[in-house]
Amino acid sequence: MKAMILVAAVVTAPMAQADDASPETIQQGRALYATNCATCHGTNLQGQPDWKRRLANGRMPAPPHDVTGHTWHHSDRDLFDLTKRGVAAVMGDGYESDMPAFGGKLSDDEIRAVLDYIKSTWPPRARESQGKITAADEASQP
């Protein structure tokens, strides 16, 4: 049921690949990341220390968005949805997260720009792998 809700929520928001993003879009994404994301995910996309261990409050620290993290293991659609709706909304079942929803703060294009910036920092192998994950996800959509 959760998977069906996730698909329905983002099927109208296709993502561009970072390789297709203009230098201006990547620069815009970098600025938006610095303003909205770097406080938790780090100025160098490094995430919070011990990001795989729960904090005292039971929540997970912000993961890195560089190649050492798992961001590149997710499709564009999933990354967009997590950013727009927030982790707790996507996970459901009372999941608690410090990751807010940015849908009320950033436009869809601004969210895409942030994701394009993040993807632009990955080495070719990670971008290729994430591209395949995205292609498989898109192919599975009705």
C-alpha cells in the first residue's frame, strides 16, 4: 500500500538527470543546498557523524549525500519525493525523522536543482549506477 501511495504522489514529477542539468541549474542547486540542506547534511555533503547509528532521540542522523552515503542508491523519483514530502511522510507508520518536507518551501524545479547539484558531485560510476536505478524505476511505472 505504501508503495502505491509513493508512486501516485510523484508520478507527475519526472526528474532530469544531473548530466542533463545546465551549469546554471547546478549552481542554483548548490546555493539552495547551502541555504536549506548543509546545516544537517554538511557543507561538503558529508552528513552527520555516525550517520548509521540512531541518535539518543531514536532518530537517524542526516546521511551524507556524497558517494560515501546511500543517496545514489535511490531513484530520482524517490529522492524527489523524500525531499518534497519529508522522510516521515514517505515512510509512514509513525516513523520519526528530523528531515522536514521542503514542498512548502522549495518549488519542484528548485528541488530538482538541489538534486542535480548533489548528483553532479558524484563520480561517474555512482552517477551511472543511480541512472540505472532511475531508469528501472521509470520503466516500472504505468
